Amino acid sequence: MNDCLFCKIIAGKLPSDRVYEDEQVVVFKDIHPKAPVHLLVVPRVHFASLNELAPEHDALMAHMLHLLPQLARQQGLDNGFRTIINTGPGGGQEVPHLHIHILGGGRLPGF
């Protein structure tokens, strides 16, 4: 996707503060953090949201979920963390490329 913000970040065409990457994902700090620690876990393969999730994404999603506690620990979130996946504009998704938010490091507001 030529116009996807996250695809541009993954390709190195836009800067980011990366904290982790492997062959499947790139993880970087959110530029508008909602908590002292606010990371975005973004798959290298582009699909817009959970609405486009297909069986071929199963291993990728499992990989992303298994990474979350490791990433949280690396950021010092030993007391807990929050994960969020926004889906579509009505769900608060601003960038149409699936991603998981990791938030923590302070008191998070309730829902």
C-alpha cells in the first residue's frame, strides 16, 4: 500500500522510534502517546483491520500476541499493561493497517 502510513514506516520511508522488529512485525513508540509507555505492534504484511483477518493470518496473530508480554517486560511494565486493537473508524482506528497498542507505566483511565 503506497499511501499507508504504517507501510511507509515499515519500509523505512518515514522515521519511527523502533523498539523491536523481526521478520513479521515492527514495534515502535506511538508519536501521540496516551500513557508513559505506548507502543504499536504492526505486522509487516498489510491488512486494514480485524475485519480482514483470514486463516492465513493465524500464525502472525499468534506471534503478535506472544510478543506482547515480552515487549511489556522490556519496557518495565512489570505491574501490568493494557492492549487495544481498534477496528474501523467506529472503533477508533485512525490508521487502516492492523496494529496492537500496548499501554502502561501509569494509571490508565477506566472504560
